[in-house]
Amino acid sequence: QVQLVESGGGLVQPGGSLRLSCAVSGLPMGYYAVGWVRQAPGKERERVSCFSSRDDSTSYADSVKGRFTISRDYAKNTVYLQMNRLKPENTGVYYCAGAYYCGYEYDYWGQGTQVTVSS
């Protein structure tokens, strides 16, 4: 059974930081990518960042480059998203998701964690 369990969301002021965690288990063989996708109110889901365990490569949306960092702890089977210098437009539900490769369609999804950036 595939499980992607997010944690770490919350309310933070603009300019602040949060670290999201995604505990990963049960992904089928060949699913190398775990990423983060944001859904803001009234908007479509947006890919934020992705980590590929095939070659430890990472990718980011242009809007978060230089502020967000994705990483993976293989011993803990956890993927992290460190978010710094947060902006109100980063508000939304952040989903952890699994795919064959970064850039491919995500086939497995977590339940999401709310991030609100507001003063």
C-alpha cells in the first residue's frame, strides 16, 4: 500500500520559513520521483519541486528557485521541502506526490498540508 504522509504546514508571516516533511512508503519499483505540488484557493495545482532518487537530481518552479530546497533522507524514507523567505502567494495546500520521473504525471498523492503565509 502506497502512503505519502505530509506534515509541517502552518501559519507563518511573510519572510518566514517552514519545513514540510513527506513520509514515503510502498512506492512501486521504478517510481523514482517524489515531488511537491501546491494548490492555491481557486487555482489549479502547480508543481513546486521534485526530487529524483534515480540520480539525486532536483527541480524547482521558477517562482521558488533560490528560496525552497528539496531533499531526501533515505534512512528515514522522508522527503523534505525547506521553504525560506515565504511570500503570501506561496499560500496553499501542499501535496506530496509520487511519479516515475520528475516531470511525469503524478500517480500517487498524499492528503496535503496547509501552508498559510500572512501577517
